[in-house]
Amino acid sequence: MISANEEEVHFEAVRREQKLRFDILDAFKEVAAFYSPDHHIIWLNKAGKDQLGISDDSYVGKLCHKVWFDNEGPCPSCPVVSRNLVSTERLVNLTGDRIWMVRHTPLFSTQGLLEGFIEFRADITQISELEKQVLDEREKYRMLAENAPFGLLLTRNTEPVYINRILRFWLGIKTVEELVWKDLVPIFHPDDRKQAEILILMLMGNRIPSPVTERLRIITRDGKLHFFRIELRNSEINGQEYVQTVIMDITSDVMREKKKKQVAADALYISQKNTILSEIESNLSKTLAGNRLKPFSGEFDKIFETINSYKQFDKDWNMFIATFEDVHPGFFRRLKNAHPSLSLNDIRHCACIKMNLGTKEIARFFNIKAPSVQISRVRLKKKMGLPDNSDLRSYILKF
């Protein structure tokens, strides 16, 4: 059992140690502060009090943004607001003419609970102009990277050191410390995991022989399949070597390309179908020319009616136009606004030109002869008011 005297000695030792710590912090020229998780100031060193022009503890319990900036609300970039639970650095102007490098570090209890944030603030106003530019560029880089529409991962000495906001969201993590290499492989499509492992090994090796670009499929947290373009390259930031990985979601581009191929396939189907039906109709007509099958002419008439019903273009066009609009949104509206006198067949012809179909393909598409396509083009140019020496195809492709 500890005696009263031993207990007093223990507490005196604790008090001396605590005073020594405070004396050390008070000796700093830099501001040192401790904030609660809800922005209240718990402690300031002498440099902090000097900056406020006070010598007492009247600051205790006051909101930091009110004390430093006389703001009613917290600063948007403050890590206390975003609950950023890793050490962060940022540049701030406190009085308009002073530049400060501010570092926030979260402090946790032995139970792992957030107790508050330690802030160290260094006046860097007097540093060289070159160093200012370096710091400014670093801050701009961070700002751009954090708000970029693509995922960004920086690794240094095989360790991930930065992940921007959108990539944290894609991976379902809050901080760079949560990233574990082996956890990355399962998010890729099973058929792409082998290639993903190769890329991850490159990252862990910390050097990329030359820029590497791959297109891989990733299964996102909502279970949807997305296509990503992943580029790895060596990079230098502020004199330090990194491996920079840029991950771009190209799902919309891939789907647009698939739809474009579908439009071409639909056009080819229509042209081939009409060509085949015309050949069948021609062969049947030749067969009926002989008297031998004349008694069956009634039955053959029904066959011809069926063929003609399948050659009706309107049904094919309605099927075709829906996919076409996905690939070339607003094409028909823009074309009609520019040339309101165009007929439906004129617009259909323009759509075929937009898809880069040749004269023979367009002829099969409309079930007409190739010379008729040339005549239609001459008529189209006149309707549109284009000079005789102009290129209709180049003009249509601009819509």
C-alpha cells in the first residue's frame, strides 16, 4: 500500500514533469495549441498568447475560429471540421500580411478515443520567395488533387502516402493509412485480377520503368461494374520521388463506344436484311415467269406481301433511332433547327452520313440503287443551301 508521503512525492514528480513540458512548449517561437473535438481552445503556449495580446488564460473554452479570426463559423479547410484523423498541413493568412504553416495532429486516448487536436503554427512570412512558391505549388497541387474528377494515389518508398477524395470513396476508406495492398485485388473483376496484381507489384516495387496504362474492370461498393483506365508513372514533387497512379472512370466512354458499334450493327442489319429480301423477291419473280407455277400465283402473292412487310423501313427506323440518339444526342434536333425544310427521308440520309456509311451501304439501308443515293445528296445540298463544291459529309459530321 502506498503511503501518503510516497503519494505526495509521486504527484510532485508528475507536476514537475508537466511543468517541464509546458516550459518547453512556451519556449517555442511557434504557436502551440490544443483544441477540443468541438473547436474549443483548451491550452495555448506563450507564443499563442502573445499573438492574441493576452497574458492570462481568458482564452480557455472559447471557440478557436472566434478567437483567431473573429468568425462565427469554423473555417471550411479546418481538419477539425472534416474530422480528418491524420496529421495535416496547410497555409493560412491570419492577419492578411503574415503567412503561417499550420500543422494539425489528432490526439487519442489510450482507449483510442479522439481527445482533441494539437496545432503547431510557424510564421513563414520571412522565408525566401522561392520557398514560398514551392509551398504555394504544394498547396495548389493538394487542392487540385483533392477535387479532381479522377482517383489519385501517391506512393513513396513502397508506401501509400496520399489518396484523394474520390479514390477514398471508391475504395470505401477514410484515410491513406487504411489502404492495404492485398485488399485491392478483390475489387477488380475476376478476369482482370491477374493484371491488377502485376500493377500492384509495380507500385510496391516503387519504380515504373516507363509509364504503364491499363484498362481494367472494377466492381464498386454498390455492386456495379465500372471500366477504369489506370496509369502508373514516376513523378517528382518538391524534390521527392513518387509513383503517381491516376485512375479514371471511363465507363461512360466504353458504353458510348459499345452503343456506337450497336448503331453500326443495326444499320448493317437493316441494309443486309433488305438486300436479302430483295434477292429472294427477285428470284421468286424469275421462278414465276414460267407458266409451270402460274396456278400457285395466289400463294406467291402472299409471300410477296410478307416480304414487303419486312422491307418496311419505318419499323427498322424506330428501332435504330433510339440507339442512335444515345450515341449522338441532339443530332436530329440541331439538324432540324438548322434546316427545317428537310423531310424525314432527308434526315434519315443525314443520319447515315453521320455514321460514316458509304454510298453502297446507304443504298442497301434504304433499299435503293447507288445512283439514287448520289441524286439524293445533290438534292440535300440544294435544300441546305450548300455550294456545289462543298463536301456534304464534312458538313453533316459537324452536327
